[in-house]
Amino acid sequence: LAIPNWNGGRYLEETLRSLANQGGRVQWWMQDAASTDDSVEIARRYATANDTVVSEKDEGQTDALNRAFAQMGGEIVGWINSDDVMTPGAAEAVLENFAKFPEVDIVIGEVDWIDAEGAVTGHHAAQITNLEQMLNIYEHWWCGKQWVQPEVFWRRSLWEKVGPLDTRYRLAFDFDFWVRALEAGAKVMLLPRTLARFRLHDAQKSKMAREAANEIRNILGDALQRSVTNRPQLARMLAFDRYQSGQDVTDSARRPPLWQMLLKNPDWLLIPAVRNRVLARWTGQESG
């Protein structure tokens, strides 16, 4: 497992204890971004002869993970952030299923949501198993069916085929990797077992929802351009979504009105949300 870290000392010890309690089934590589707290000291205290601690400046989490994966070993790999936790027996369950099903490239379990103090606040089970579902962010990824990183493990051979992570993305680089993995034909297995606990707290990078959503739209747009399969409905949804979110304009006041966009994109009327909005305006139920 790769562990990207920068000043994560507050939770790192709990993360490393959870890996140490996997019965020797986990080797880890911590790629530390020259932390100024006690992260490196904590990691070296927990590291065995099979684990590695590297502390050096990098260009962000995506770059850190690429550095780790380029150097660390392992036939089954994944990453866990330095504020998350692996559940007891998770590694054994993952390895057993990869051994039992050699055709599977990705094993995805379930996660508990935990708060800053480690209390469980909820549970999540991924439901996406193929490329069509992954690309249809409006009915799957953004509808609570997404993959949550600590619950996902894959074969090194898939990384060699698909990787590295795209450093253009700061928040949704995992989504981009999964899209490319499924484009490459990766076979997915859903494992009905809690493999990790994902911590939600105020200092967390993944709370930057607007920026992450913009990256996901860009990734989807690139995937649609690469595809040899025509997906007109999804392309319409993406075009309208980009307009609705204002992603492509620097000044929201200069965004063209909807009626003007419909003249250029009449097929948007095939989208139920657009039709409902137009009807609401015609009947005076919506202003503007």
C-alpha cells in the first residue's frame, strides 16, 4: 500500500496501527512531502524491514503516489491516506479473493465513514462495476454509488497497463484512473465487506467539492472524445451541466441565458431537467 502524507501526524499512528494488525499481509510505502510535523518519526517507529519511508518535496498527492507506485513492489496494490484506517482482516480477504478469481483486476469493498475522533457516522457500499456506469456520473458516481479510495485494490499488472495517475488532476485523479482502467477492460469484483474507514474532517482536501466536480466533468469530456462508442445522451447531459455549473465562464453574470443556449443546442430539450425548467418559466413558476 502507498501512503501519501503531508503533516498527517495527528491520525497517521492510527493508520499505521491498522496496517500492522493485518497479520503481516501488508507492506507499505509512505511517500511523505517533507512534512514539518512528527509524521516521519511516527512512520519510522512503525516501519518493519519490509516497509519504506521516503520524505521529499513533491508536486502534490498525485505526484507522490506516482513516485511511490514507481518504486514499491507488490502484486496487489492500493493506497490509503494517512487519516484513514484499514479494518481487521481486510488484507486477508482482499488477497483471498484475488487468488480465488484470477480474472478479476479490481476488488472493491465497503467503507465506514468516521469523524475526526474516529466515531462511525455512516456506511458506504460501491455499486459501479463497468465503464458505462462509471461514465454516467449523473446516475451513478454522483448518486452515492461511487468508489471510495481506501476500499479499492487492484493488480500491479493493471497499474503497469494503465498508470500513472494524471498529475493534471489534484482531486479527481482516482476517478480518471478508474475510467482508464475500465476502458482497458479491467474486470471488477464487489466484495460485500467493510475494508476501510474513511475519515471526514475539516482539514480534508476531498471537501473541495466544486473543484473536484469540475475535474470530473473534464475527465468525462476527455473520455467521451476518446471513445469509439457514441453516447449522445451523456454528451448532452455533460454540455448542459457545464453550462449550468458555470464551469466554462469566469464571470457568471456573462453566462448566456438558457433560451439563447437552447437555440444553439435544441437537443438539450431531451433532458428532463431542462424541459421542466422551461415549463416552469412558461407557467410563471420560476423567475428569470
